[in-house]
Amino acid sequence: MDTKLRPESLMMSYGYKPALSEGAIKCPIFQTSTFVFQTAEEGKAFFEVAYGLREKQEGEELGLIYSRINNPDLEILENRLTLWDGAEDCAVFESGMAAITTVLLEFLKPGDCILISSPLYGGSDHFIRKILPKFHIRALTFTVGQSKQDVIRLVEQAGCAESLAMVYIETPANPTNDLIDIEESKAIAQHFSNQDKEVYLAVDNTYMGPLWQHPLQHGADLVLYSATKYLGGHSDLIAGACLGSKSLMTRVKGLRTFLGNMASPHTGWLLLRSLETLKIRMDQQARNAEIVADFLNGHPKVEKVYYLGNLTAADGRAMEIKDQQCLSNGAMISFDIQGGAHEAYQFLNSLKLIKLAVSLGSTESLAEHPATMTHIDVDTDLKTQLGISEKMIRLSIGIENAKDLLWDINQALGG
């Protein structure tokens, strides 16, 4: 077959051979801890490759050893995930934070600096600002609106020009939908790279999922996901993923093996199920989000709506970045309600269809209060600077009937 099939078509079968599983049309759950070797020599060969003692020979596959190292459900899932981002390899973890922390621990060492965009997801922010310093790893922060030269000066003035090891960004940012230029971030990383070290760029792409933005195509070395969100999409699993080149992913998978934080076979199986409907779910969520944002834009009790679809040419650089790297306006909306925490809580407590819960990207619509929930641990002054106020509400738009979502939002606003 000469036709190159698209990812949404390949999600049903790519990487799976029914003949190896009694002809089952869907991949079974390989609920096993260990795998039998045909010979002792085979077991030796598998371990040599798994522990990096030698490279695989041409045509050689890493055989199944132990589900902390590899498992058919995980291997098939990882192969399928590479299709969306055009990645060489993928590693799936037991949570998004497991993926993020494993990457940070693998590529940072005591004395290093990490340059981060802001805001970040609260869990990432906490680990970078409060856990990494225990390992003598320093974090520098840049925000939307700072130019490439501004950021370079920031690093130099902080005395981190020689010790910078990674640039870590989240775009669009959670919960403000602020955009960071991926290609410019890569240029900053390259500016501080030399023949003795390479500064890597890692991008948390959770807000856009693998359909609406492809960071690797814009220069990122690693792309990260909370697979709980759009990839899982049903609020019934916790997982994370990291994708990149073979060489970098070998390092990530190596540390994953010894931290023991890979996803379980059952989680892998659930994600394989979810990938089959990923595109149709995300397409519907984006359509619904556009309708909801339009409604909020015209509501008298809403002061401001943070939504990519609201950007215009007047927004200058933000609009340029959106046109350059975003393939959709997404399905995440934040808005400032008139008043403060009391009015925000009143709205959240009045919702009837939309669920008051954290997380995002699932089939059901969710609402939360970032300042006192997902981002409660972010420094108060930084929250003020970033506009994460007590009047901000974050919505993750699901696949319900859009008219029902508008009814619920309107009644919760007192309409």
C-alpha cells in the first residue's frame, strides 16, 4: 500500500499483531509481572540491551523481560503515540508528574540552572522551585513579553550562562493561555549550548494535546504530556508521556526503569482504547469551546476571557506565535468574573451540568478555581503578576451539547 495513512486511522491497529494474541482484534491486557525466556542465552541478550551494555544489532528487538522494563501494552501504546508528534520514541509513565520529574532528574545535576516559563502547572512549579533546590539546582523564570535578548540577559546576569542545562516551557500556559514561542525558546537553548554541553528544550504540551500543537516540529527536544488529560480523555486513568529522539529517550527510559514509575499494563490498555477516539473527541471539544467563549465574551458579569480564539492582530506577538505553532484554539478557557473569590465560588457552587473538579481534557466539562486549587502553592506575588486572581475561573470544555453548556453557565452566572 503506497498511501500514507493518517494517525487517526492507525490508532486502531498500529504496532499490534493479532496473530500473536490468538487472533484477538484488540490488544489484550498483558497482566503479568515477568516473561519467560526461551533460552538462557536469550535472557542474557535481552538484559545486555535493556541495561545499555551494548547497542541492539540490526533487526534485533528488545525482548520482553519484566513489566518494570517493558510490557506489550506499553510498547504498542508508545509506538502509536509517536505517530501524532512525529517522534522517534516515547516513554509512558504512571502520571504526568512522573514523566516531568524523571526528565528533570535525568537531564539536571547539582550546580545546574533550569530556565522556566511562567506560569507553569502548579505541580511542575512546586517541584522545580521547592524540590530541585534540595539538589542544588537553581531555577530562573521568564514570562510572556520578554524578548529573546531580554531572556539571554536574564540568564547572564544571574550568573547561569555556563550552568544552564535546560529550558522548560509550558505553552499555552495553565491557566492563562499565555503563549511562549517554541522556536525562540530553542534559540535561547542553543545560545547557551557549546561543544561540551547541549542545553535541551522541553515543552509541556498538555494544554494542546498531540493534535493541536507539535513542539518537536518547532525545535523542542522533548515533549511532555499529562496523558490523564486529552490522551486518556475519560477521567478514569492517571498517566504521563514523554517523546523525543531515540538517543534522549534511551536516557529517559533508563532512569524510568530504575525509578520504577512506568504505567501499568491496564493503564496502557486503557490509553490504547482512548487513542481510537482522540481526534473526534478533541474536534468536538474545540467546537464547543468556541461557542462557550463567544457566549462569555458577551456576558455582562464576565470581565475578561482568556482564550486563544480571542487573539487578534492587535495582540501582536501573541497572535504571531499562535499562527506559527497552534493548529487550533484549543478547548481550555479561563475567565475573570466580576467581583472576587465570593462571586467565583458562587458560580462554581451553582453549576449543575459542568463538574467542579480539577484536571482537564476529558469528555465531561470541568470548572475549577486556579488561585485556591491547582495553583494554590504558586507564590502570591507571582500569581498577582501573572493575573491568576481570585476572580479567575478555569473551564475545560467537554463533548456535551453546546446549548446545554451555555444554559448551565448562564444560570450559574445568575442569568
